[in-house]
Amino acid sequence: MLYAFHSLKITGSQELFVCWESGYTGLFSFFVFLRWLDVGIAHLTSAPCWVIYLRVLQDAVWPGGELPAVPRPERSPEQREKTRLQCLHCLMQLFPELITDMLGSEKCRLVWEHVLKSLQDPSINRHLVYCIFDLLLEFLVPEFSEETFQSYFLKGVSSAEQ
């Protein structure tokens, strides 16, 4: 049997060595992708990243620590298109070259364009914000996920309304 050893660059100085029997390259590439996705999501949801996300959100909502007196001026279509292309370029750099080579750069670009287009829908964005708020609330107050707490909470709310 013929075996091939390959070293795949994942992040920084970390290297993943994969050994596969010829014919099973696609399966092992898929497992490498799953591992890369797992590590990437763990990093994106780590505490230091959440600190960065919250600071960016704070600066976006309260620039300089206070609410702006006047709303931001409307962006021109040229500015919007330039921002969209910058986002698309950043998203295209997100996947390792192995995944882009497997799928093809055109398919990756089309997928990311579809994702960006989907995020322009207000109902999808509203749902995304609700889901993030729900996860954040569950993280901050873990008792919310318990059924006894929910029934006790709902009884308190209904008695307060009467």
C-alpha cells in the first residue's frame, strides 16, 4: 500500500501532519477541515475575542463614550460597493488554501457573496441579534435554561400583570 505524508499549514507555527492511504485523501481533507473549523470557532468565541467584539460594539454605538448628537450621513452606493468588496476579500482569506483549492475559488466567492447578501435582510439580522442575545443571556444567567426557573419566572410575571 502506498502512503503519503503531508504537512498542512493551519495557523501560525502549528502544523498538522496527516497520513492517508491513497484514495482516502478527500475523507481526511474533510476531517482536517472539521478540525480547522473547530479550532477556529473555539478561537472566535474565546474570552479575549469577546472583549474585542464588545469594545468594537461600544465604539460603534458610543463613539468617544457618548451618543452622537447627529446621525451619520448616508453612505453613497460607491462607498457601499467598496465596503462589500472589502468584506468579500476578507472572507475569502478566512478559509485555508486547501479548502479553497478543493472547492475552487469561484465557488468560495459565490458562497461568501450569498452570505453577505443574506446579511442584508433585516429579518435575518433581527433573528441573528435575538439568537445572540439569547445565548448571551443564557451564558450570563445559566438558570434561565432550567424549566423550574422559567415556570417560576412566568408565574411572577403573570401575577405582576394582574
